[in-house]
Amino acid sequence: MPIKNYRWFIETLSPEEGHLHGIRRVLFSTQTPFQSLDILELGSYGKALVLDGKVQSSLLDEFVYHEILVHPAMLAHPAAKRVFIVGGGEGATLREVLRHPTVERALMVDIDEEVVNRCRELLPEWHEGSFDDPRTEVRFLDARRYLEETEERFDVIIIDISEPVEEGPAYLLFTKEFYQIVHRRLTDSGIIALQAGPVSISDLSCFTAIHQTLLTVFPVVAPYWACIPCFALPWGFSVASKRPDPRQLGPEAVDRLITERIAADLRYYDGLTHQMSFLLPKYLRQRLQEEKRIIEDNHPLFTFH
């Protein structure tokens, strides 16, 4: 039976698959210099940020995405003081980073000022005032260029960017050359975390290629995953580092570190969730081993759009 007074938005996941969302309200919609930007109220998920037609996060389940993106890397580092966030326009990645009292400086660099400003205004549930924290610095620049030109080094770098859409702002942040830049900007115990695309059994090309590309740069690469309901597909992540390996942390150790080092109650991430996230099914492990592709500037990877 059709639902009255709804408009519908189909997020296309492939040429033959999509996720249908009922829209209750359009809170904001524009074309920025870099991408289309929509902030919607969805019937099942509440407010949501949509960039270039792709849902980035929703009120109902954003805590799943942002906790699992940030905390495995932050807890694997012995004491992260300087953190660099690539993207992260909603401010929720920043929120989770700042839960760690060891952090002295959190620098967030996002190319799209309009996205950050509108999220700051319309999605306060995401950032919870993190933009006003004295440890926070926000710059509206090309993050790759910034990392190329700075001499500063960081303990943790969190890469929270949209998918590599052709002609979008993010595709050159998934390449071997970019990961080499990131590697140079890390301290000796430095570690990065990033979202790595869907791990749908019908489409693993992004996740496995990112994994293979990271292996050309970092000695430790630890892929993991989580179910983000508003994405309609299970989603991949990866931690890569010069030294720390989050897979060496057992459930008891993670729970102890959360108690000691995170100044807040978490809703998704704990020791058992950490262990579960790094346990990959056989078909996925096999595909990771079989993947040969290396993503490069002159041979980028694009997701379906």
C-alpha cells in the first residue's frame, strides 16, 4: 500500500540495485562548487546527509559508522595527541576523536565549506558542539594538497570521505600516491583509518582494491566491516599503520582501554564488537587475497553513480 504524503528517493547502488527511501521533508538542497548536497528527513532513518545522491549518514545509525571508523585506530595507538581528519563534514568523526582525552589537537580539513556549515547548522545531533571545542581546528582546503605541503606529523589520520565518484571531490584520496603522502605525515607509531566502500557479495571491487593498494604502502593493513542499515549494504573499513595492529587487541583489552581512555559511553563499539568487526567470512578473505588491482592517480577507481 503506498504511503501518503511521501516523496521517494532511490539511492542507486548498482545499475540493477537501489535503496528506496521515503522523504518526509527536504531540509536543505543545493549544488556546491564540488557536489550536490541534500539534507533530508527520511521516514525510516530520520535526518540524513546525502552527497551526490549517496547517503553519508543518518540520525538513526550514524553512531555505528562513526564509532567503528574512529575507535579501533585511536585505541590501537598508545596515546594519540595530534589527529588529522580528512573530510568528516558532519562533525561526528570529530566528536568521536575528541572523546579521547589524550587528544591535544584535532585538525579537520574538508574541501566543501558549504557541507560543513550546513551540517553544523542543521545536524547538531551529529557534532554535539565539537566544532567549538578548543582542541578543534577546521580548514576548508584540499586535504591532499595540505598534507603534501605541511611538515607537521600526526599520530592518527582518519579519512572520512565520500565514495570515489567520477569527477567528484574524493577519488584522488583513494590512490597509492595519496596513501604515500599520508604515510609520510604519520609519526613513527602512526595509524590511519578509512571507510573502504561496500562489502556486498555482488560488489567487492572497491573494498578489495583499497586493501591491495594500502598493502603497497603500509606494513600493517587490517580490514574490517560493519552493518550500517541506512546504507542498505554491509560496509568496509580499514586500519593501516606503521606499527600498531588493532587485531592484537582482544575483547578484554578493548573494554579496559575504553574505560581508561574514552570519556563517554559508546552505543555500538566495545570489545566483542571489535573482535567481530575484524572477523571476515571466507569468501571475503579469499577475494582480498585474489585482488591484484592497485589504485593509482592515473588509474583511479570509480564507484557506480
